[in-house]
Amino acid sequence: MRNVIIIGSGPAGYTAAIYAARANLAPLLIASSVQAGGELMNTTEVENFPGFPEGIQGPELMNKMQEQAERFGTEVLLDDVTEVDFSGPVKKVKTGYSGDFEASAVIFATGSAYRKIGLADEERLSGRGISWCATCDGFFFKQKTIAVVGGGDSAMEEATFLTKFADKVYVIHRRDTLRASKIMQDRAFANEKIEFIWNSEVTGISGENALDGVTLTDTVDGSTRELPLDGMFVSIGNDPRTHLIHGQLDLTAEGTIAVDGRSSRTSNTGVFAAGDVIDPTYRQAATAAASGTVAALDAEHYLASL
Ligand code: NAP
């Protein structure tokens, strides 16, 4: 049986692993079979993580975090957790390929998943003109006309990045003011290839084998119009990834895992949670890392008390 299993490999998971490993807990970190490193693997330049004054590429930052966690004895497993059972004092974790594991404590740091618009054709044309990741798919839209949906920091970042490839990038936002921070807004406003379409929602998607356009509905007067597009990037936020623990841990009204005050203690003794999965508000790499620190310290105290 393990001391502690950490589920998730974003900044929260790796930071928890660094602390737990340095506390000689020999943590097992289950990182995902498809892509270890979490959301920052889909990001380009990270400019606001302390310690990197010139900025750092998201994947490089995550590789460094993994290296640092491994250096102190973290075992990183590239597999998916398919089921957890937190009903007893021994926590059980099933994986897709590597069998079952048991631990006295679990740190749950599964982050959040891209939100979908919720249209039937969105799924059908996913990877055929519709994408959630500009760094992954931007290259396919050289000299094309594309749109980014959303008004937050991610949408501005994606839109600005995509102007490297596309001739024209519309930003479709449901209101007439952005949620994004001032610096990200200013960067997008200053970019000649970006045109904002305000007060509009995507209510229809067309295209036989690949996306060829969307229907926009005006959120003020309800009128509709068609917009021809070669590509669309959906950047409307994230939802906490909690499907594994439904019914086993209490959630907040916002859908994040409920924790006790500023701690990482969940409603189940011995299970701790950290990062975006508990945070409906800040959701930064630096806050997730701090949250992972808290979880490792809480888990360490808990294990010492057993
Ligand atoms: P976000 O801040 O939650 O913004 C989501 C955007 O999508 C909002 O503009 C929202 O509109 C819109 N939206 C939500 N649901 C929608 C729907 N169903 N249909 C149409 N539009 C919808 O999410 P985010 O931009 O992904 O950012 C998440 C967090 O990461 C934030 O804390 C952000 O600051 C951070 N982040 C930081 C950086 C950076 O600093 N470099 C980069 C990326 C992300 P409303 O505005 O009307 O609600």
C-alpha cells in the first residue's frame, strides 16, 4: 500500500508531488495516459509564473515540474484513473492499464476540462474545423478565416496566437464587454487581424465533413445571421473534472470539490483536493501550485496522525 497517491499532473499535482516526495512519502502520481502535464501543455508562452522573467513555454514548465517531482522520488505513472473507492480508510484507485492501487491518502488534482457550447454538430465536427486548442491545431488554419468563441483571457490568448496563421480571426462574444484582463484585451484590440463580433452566440454549426460556417444569434434583439468560417476555436472556460468522485466527495454550488476552509481537506477523511478542481475563481498556474503545496502538507499531517 502507498502512503499517498496524487491524481493529476498539472501544477497542483506536481507541486503536491514535490512536497510529498521531499517529505519521504514516495508518492505515486497518476498523470493521464494521453497527455501528462495538464492544461499548460496546450499553452504557448506563460508570462506570469514567478521565476521566469522572460516567460516560459507551457510544456517546458510542466516538464520541469515533472523532473523536479521525480528528482525527489515521485513515481509518475502515465495512465488514466478509471474509478476510485474512498469508502474505507484504505483508498482504492483503479487505472486503465496498470491495475489497482491502494493508499492511506489521496490528493485529487484533476483540474478542469474545456467547456463545450452544447450544440449537436460541435461533437461531430470536432477535429474537422472545430477545436479547443489553438497551439495544437492553429497550424492547420494558415491563411484561413476562423473564429474564437469567448471573452476571457483564454479567448484573447488563443485569438492573438491564431493570427500567426489565419488571415482573419473573429472573436465572438455573448456580451459587449470582455472578461479578459486589460493587458490581454489591449493586445487583441491592437491586432489588425482580429475583429470582434459583440453580443452574439453561436446557435448553429454547418458543414458536411468539415465546418463551413456558423449561425450567430444576437443576444440583444434575437436576430440571426450566417458567418462563413474555415475553423472555430471554442474558448469559453472550463468545468472542474469531478466525474470520478460523484457521490463520494461533497461538491460546492459551483461544482468544484468542497474543502474545509483554506485547507485541502475534502468531506472524506484522508482525501485531499487541490488546484482548479477546488477553485472556481482564480485558476492560475501559480495558485494551483500553491494549492498543491497545501494538499501535500495536509496529507503529510494526516499520515503522521495515523
Ligand atoms: P473564463 O475567464 O471563465 O471566461 C470564459 C468566457 O467564455 C467568458 O467571456 C464567458 O462569457 C464566455 N462563456 C462562458 N460560457 C459560455 C457559453 N456557453 N457560450 C458563450 N460564451 C460563454 O475562462 P478562461 O478565459 O478560460 O480563463 C480561465 C481562467 O484562466 C481565468 O482565471 C483566466 O484569468 C485564466 N487564464 C489566464 C491567462 C493568462 O494570464 N495568461 C491565460 C488564460 C487563462 P461572460 O464573460 O459573458 O461570462
